[in-house]
Amino acid sequence: MSSSPQTTAKGYGISDTKKYTDFSVKEFKLKTLTPDDVTLDIEFCGVCGSDVHTITGGWGGLNVPWCVPGHEIIGKVTHVGDNVKEFKVGQRVGVGAQVLSCLKCNRCHEDNEQYCPEQVDTYNAKFPDEVEAQGGYSTAIRTNQRFVFSIPEAIKSEDAAPMLCAGLTVFSPLIRNGTGPGKTIGIVGIGGLGHLAIQFAHHLGAKVIVFSHSSNKEKDAKNLGADEFVLTSDDKFADKYFDKLDFILSAADASVIPLAELLSTLKIDGKLTSVGLPDEPWKDLQPQAMASNAACIGGSHIGSKKEVNQMLKLAAEKGIKPIIDEVLPMSQAAKAIEGVKNNKVRYRYVLKQDLA
Amino acid sequence: MSSSPQTTAKGYGISDTKKYTDFSVKEFKLKTLTPDDVTLDIEFCGVCGSDVHTITGGWGGLNVPWCVPGHEIIGKVTHVGDNVKEFKVGQRVGVGAQVLSCLKCNRCHEDNEQYCPEQVDTYNAKFPDEVEAQGGYSTAIRTNQRFVFSIPEAIKSEDAAPMLCAGLTVFSPLIRNGTGPGKTIGIVGIGGLGHLAIQFAHHLGAKVIVFSHSSNKEKDAKNLGADEFVLTSDDKFADKYFDKLDFILSAADASVIPLAELLSTLKIDGKLTSVGLPDEPWKDLQPQAMASNAACIGGSHIGSKKEVNQMLKLAAEKGIKPIIDEVLPMSQAAKAIEGVKNNKVRYRYVLKQDLA
């Protein structure tokens, strides 16, 4: 390594899920340095639904005593380890929702590092040496180069940030399930994830059917590339779309969508993948709901570095970008969290560095 | 048509799901004759879990005032319509769990007639002209030739009967999900369906891992072709089989299997298909259970005629057959129903004609 980089950073974190907007600024230890690490100064960080689920305890208690959320991170490289050839000091890069995996298993070797059983989340997690992983509502982050991404020049930093979790989370299942010309793809829920999914599916060449319970989202859906907009409050919608869809990506709260009706719109052997990870389980789901067309319900977890690069290339070429409600100073993280929690955001908040 | 065939038959039916063993013998109307119909005198009928779910009301109330169950039917052709070239009077044939579909839609044209939205179940259902469809605990059945199957000479009638629902229900999802050489297939539950699934998966060339909560099923599982037997009461089983399975077919009650643990044994993008259709919904299932490997949970419904023929050919070639606990006279249907309901059957009862 060329020089000794910083060992700590400062961030906005919380320590009690019952007081999830009580952010305190503290110093914390960065990942223990290795020759494969990249260190960056953070400039922007998107505010993700995961941040809300985590700090409100919706997905369970905290795994660390004090937690800095944020995993849609854009910044400038300040240090690279000796093994790092892909990045240079000063380069603009991003970090998403994963900061480590074993890098040795089949899954890691086959561009499925997001499914490595030793994967480490960007925050509310610990590195193997027990150093706590803290997120992007902070001044800096350090992690293994596999989990650092180049950002194409054509994409503005604040637009790139939400791509790294929201974008990737929808892009990966879309391409893994054949989204492209000749396919009819359903997108359920138009929020931080869904509004990017509509654009990706459209620009990948598919016919895009958007399902929503809010009629006031129709205009946005069409502007983003939806070919058709379907109100799920219309109790006839399932009949109209029977046997029409090749794949459905649900970015809505999985526990409240009209699951049986949506499944019935799938062709034989079709799949509905839910990337909306709710606090509550499905209600009254039986295999019978999938017996009339051999449909299935699937899960997905972010995406691989290969997919990040593919996504950013497509976004740069096609002008795909998030609709950003507001860029707020990081000190207003609480305001952003409340806006996401109360479903007021249209469609993403991005925090801008104000600690460094 | 060469002559006017019978218009009625006699059967054992029930009229109250609370008194599901109170079988009465009555005469009922056969399907209204068309030139595409085959009429057969029934010799044997298997007793399926569906019979129990239906007549006990587990899947909901009856759709007809009096219901003759039974959809694993073997008999001899007594009449064929003018359009029927595949079958001759006197020929041994079978009928399974479906007796009609529209025969015009894409699904019907593409060997997916079991997923036709106008499909008619063999019993507890009505034909489009409102004639009630009655099952195989009876003297005769008439239906469209598409839903009548030739039985290879090598298979005994009592062995062929359970193939037509139990066999097909597992064979179709096995072959549609790639069961064959080089694949590792999990079978959950060893009962009427599972004990056939093990044999099919084995003879299709896959490595077969059987999951069960009963250690007393191990010997049977191995004899039927299981390469490994896994006790799901061992709380370490999921760790041992992590990332090992290509596909899992669950023939157990879907609401009580250790679903999250089973899903974790699947490779990336693997599927668990449940053909066990329980009375109760899944408990506490969230998409999170499928997020760690992009797994999915699917359904399936019997199979197509093409698959019946493929299954019976394989069974004849490889000597695959059900283990029949007992062949009972049809008048003892109640005994068989209780044996299935109380999970005492090992592994199938077959009823023999005693009314004709």
C-alpha cells in the first residue's frame, strides 16, 4: 500500500429501534485494511426502504449497538490497496448493499457473490474480524474492491446512488428472468424500486404492464415507460390479464398485494418475484394459488458486480435515472426516513455529505 | 355412433362432508354423449388424498348435491364415438383427475390441457351443460377421448390406477423441472405421491434425496431408489444439504413442512414445487425465505395426456409401480377413506368393482 489511510470515519447512527429518528454523530472504525480494499470519501447516499425496515426493527433487532444506515453510496476514492488495479485515487465510485463475501465459493466464482453464505451487509453487520460494518450516512467507507463499482460519466452522482440498491435489486431479477423483446413483464408497486424497474424493463425491450392500487401513479408509470397501467382495486383486472404475463416483479409490500390474482395473470410456469421484503408474512397463501398455471413465487437479493456494471451501462446509454424527490443534507436523515416510512417520497431521497 | 350406449351408471357417493363415510349407492347420469367420447366399465379405482380433502370439506364445500369420488380409474371400453380412432371397444384404458377442457385454447393446443381455464375435474364438478361429473367409485364413466389413456400391457390394472393421479401429479413437475442425469432432486414426504416420485426421479437418472420426518420410512425410501434419506427432525439437515439440490418436489402437507430449511438446500434459482395441497395456508412465509438463493416455490396440477403416455411408458419399461396396501371391494370405500385420512395407508388403496 502506498500510504496509511484513515482508520475511522464519522456517521449518523441510531442505537434504539424505538427511537429510530434519534440520529447521533459518532466516530466509528472502518473495515480493517487489506491489500484488496478501496477507501472512499462519501459524497451522496440514497435512502432505501431497507434503512427504514432495519432501524425501525421491522426486520428484527439491531445486530450492532449503534447503526449507521445507508447502502446507496457514491464517493471519491482516497486510497487503494496494492492488489487493486480497477480503481485509482480520485475516481468516482459507488458501493451498494453488500461489502464482502468469501470470494472463494462456487457462488462467488459464478457471479453470484450476493448469494454467498458469508456475505456481509453494508451496515447492521459485522466483518469476519468482528469490526462493525457501518453504512453510508457517514464520511467514508472502506471495502473489498469486488464491492466497489465504477460510475459511468453520463450518470450524475445523485442519480447513480439509488441505482446501487434500488436499481440493482430490480435489475438483477428482471434480467435473470428473461426480460427482453417479445416478453410481457408485470411490475407491481411504483416506489423507489418500482419506478426504476419500469424503466429497465421498458429499455430492455419488454412490454411493461404496471399494477398499482393508486390511480394517481398512472401518469408517472406511463412516463417511465409502462405500456399499460392496471388498477388492482378493479376486481376484474385478473380476468383481463389472464395468461398474459411472462414474469412479474413485485416491488410492493409482499404481504398486502393481491397475490392470487396476480399469479393468475402469469403464463404456464411463470414466476412472480417479490423484492418487497415485508415485516409481515403472507396471509392465507396456499400452493393451490399456483396450481392453476404451475406458477411460482420467488425471492431475490440485490445483484452481482457483473449485473451492476451491466445496469449502469444500460442506464448511461438510455438515460435511465431515478426520480429524486429531494436531495437533503445528511443531517436531515430523520426527515428522509420519515418520508420513506410514511410513503410520502416520490420516489427517492438522496442525502448529501455535510459532515466532512 | 355404432349403437346407443348406456346413459346412467351407479356409484358410491356422499352428500354431507360432515358424514363423509356415509356412502350411499345411487344411479347417476353419465356425461351427455358426443362423437368424441369414450365410455368404459370401471374395474378398479385408486383412493387418492384428493378424495379425502374433497369429501371431508377440507378444500371447501361440495359443488354437487351428491358426490362420487375417485379419479384413478381403470376399466374396459364399452363404447366409442364416431370421432374416436385411438380406442376400441374391449380395450383396457384409464381416466385420471380431469375429464374435459375447452380443447381450443393455446394451453390445450400446447399439451397444457390440465391448465385450461375451462378444465373439468373428474368429480365434484359439472360439465358445461350442467350434468354432474361423478368419479370412479362407480360402475362406469364417459368422457372425451383426450382424457382417456391406453394402459401398456406390462402394467397390471390395480397398479396402473394410482398412476393416473398420484403418479402423474409427481411425474409432470419432475420432468418439467429437469429431473434427469446430473441433477439432484429432493422428494419431501413418502406417501401415495412421494413413493412414486422417488421411483420416477431415480429411473429418470437423477440423484434422489428423500426428506421425511419419519425414520421408519427410510427402508422403503431406499428400496424405492433414494440415494440418501434425510430426517427433517434433525435440526442440522439444512446445513448439510446447503446449495445441493436442483429441484425439490414436496408431496407432504405444504403447511407443515420445514419450508425455510428446505428452500435453503436449493441451488441458486432452484424451485420447490408443492403438490401437497393442504387445507391450511402456509404459516409465517415471507419472501425473505427465498432471498438468500433466489429460490422459488411453485405449484402444479396433474399433467397432460402427453405426460401420462410418457409416464406409463417409463413405468412399463422400468417396472415402476405403486406399493398397494390393500385392494378392497368398492363397498369398503369408507374404510379406505379413513385409512388415508389417518395416514395409515402404505401407500395406496385400490378399490375393486363390486356393483356391476
